[in-house]
Amino acid sequence: MTQVSIIVPCFNEEQTITILLVALYAQSYPRKKLEVIIADGFSEDQTRARIAAFQDEYPDLTLMIIDNPSRSIPAGLNLALAAAKGEIVVRLDAHSVPDRDYVARSAANLEAGRGANVGGVWEIQPGADTWMARSIALAAAHPLGVGDANYRLATSARAQAVDTVPFGAFKRSLVGEIGPFDESLQTNEDYEFNHRIRQRGLRVWLDPAIRSIYFARPTLGALARQYWRYGYWKWRMLKRFPRSLRWRQFAAPAFVAGLVGMPLLSIWWPGLLRLWGSVMVLYGLLLGGAGALKGIQMKDIRVVIGLSLAMATMHLAWGSAFLYSIFSSGSREA
């Protein structure tokens, strides 16, 4: 069977790194054909100690730690790629838990030629045992929160060619063809990598049978910081690849622009203020309705509030950061 290298960028992941490594050890793919390469940004918690403890307990899984001084995800991925020996590369994150057949199904899809990069769906779980963390996990898998991002919609996804997948698997030779991960991006590196694949006329393939658990952010503050990064770096990527824009990525900045712009423009066009009020009422009803439906389903009234707050946080942080990135990059270029 084909040798597989699993590459993982990592920084301060003491809560989940052992869970990931145990899941990799339990893969149905032959263990002697696996190697795990963790690019660690000099973690300041117990991450490295827990990796070392795992190595002592399970020495029959080939596991290597390499230093990632910049702590950048794409830089860590490229360092791990340089050290990888496998013909197939599977990219994972330290806060994910792949299903037992994750590697086997990924390799099978590649060998069958279904795509140049293949991936699956996330089963999104709470990052903590709190009602807000549970609400955030629900928002991160809700169409009103993430649009048509198929890999987040585990219950409705079907096998198909898509614009991007998380934690993709690809042949190492692909990097020689399209280049490594773009280290000028602090996030969106997966999307940019997949866009270059599609520019070459190759397919990015989603197989819902390839499944992994993804732990959502546990608090609204952490969620806001995550989506701020997403929005900020999305514009940086779109400057180079404007045709890669999808409607779900445009919706949040357009909403934030209207949220701020309509009250200002109402000085000259008073009718805009009434329109703004109507939009806000409709938005509140949409979020509240989504929260109510989930609250009934989960039998937890707190979800009504939590889901609404989580989705509003995602929209506002992403949209605001996207607009800030436009104006800040424009001022520097001027």
C-alpha cells in the first residue's frame, strides 16, 4: 500500500493533541505505512510533553516533531511537507479527530482519481461543556451561519466536486505542480491552495464518507477572533484571485456595510433609516427563528439566545474584518 504522511500544524493544543494522536493510531490504514509530522510553533503549554508521552506509550507509530518558528499555519505545513516521505499527504489540524477510516477513504479516493485534493465533512462538536459552546457548535454547522459550505453541513453533503475542502489529502507530487501553501496568508491557506488546483483544471472532491470531528471555539470572544482572521485574510486572497469569490463570502461584508452605511446616508435620504430598521427587524427574526427551531430540537431554551448570538458574532466579525482589510490595504498602497 502507498506510504502516507499526515502533516499537522500545531501551537498550544494540549487539550486536543492526545485525542488526535490516539485517533491516528487507531486508523484502519496499515500503521507501518503511516508517518505523522507535527510542525509545532514552540508551544508554551503541555503540548510537547503530551506528544512525548504518546510516543513513549505507542512507539510503533512513526511520529516526528519539527519546529515552526514563525507559528504560521502555512509555514508549518510547508515545513512538514519538506520532511514528508509519503507519496500521499493528509493534512489535519491539532483540534480535529479523524474517523477510523479517514486515511483509508482519502487514499482510496485519490487512487481512484476522483480529485487532485480530496476531503470530507466535519462533525462539529462543542469546544467546552457549556451551553454557549454548544450553541456555537450548532451555529458553525448551520446554513444561516456558514452558507453553502458543504463540508460543514454533514447531514446534507453529497459526493461532488467543490471549491474547497478542509484537511485535504493529495499526492505529494501535486505540490511540485502547483506550488506549496502560500505563507503570505495567515489563514485561508487551504482555500487558496484549492483555488490553484482548480485553476489548473483539476478537481477538489468532497466525499461525505470521509469524516472528522472538529471542535468549535468555546466562547464568543474566541469565535469573534477566529472569524475576524477569516474575514481579514479572505480579502488578501481575493485581491489575487477575485474570481474565487462566493456569495456566502460577500454576504457578511455587504450586510455590515449596509448596517453602518444606511444610517449615515439617511442624512440625505431619510427613507433609508426606515429601510435600515426593517432590515434589522428581519435579521433579528431570522436569527431568533433559527435559534427557536434549534432550541426546540435540542430541548434547551438557552440555545435560542446562544445560537442567535453566535451567528451574529460570525457575520459581524467576518464582515467587519473583510471591510477593514479592504480599507487598510488600500491606504497602505496609496
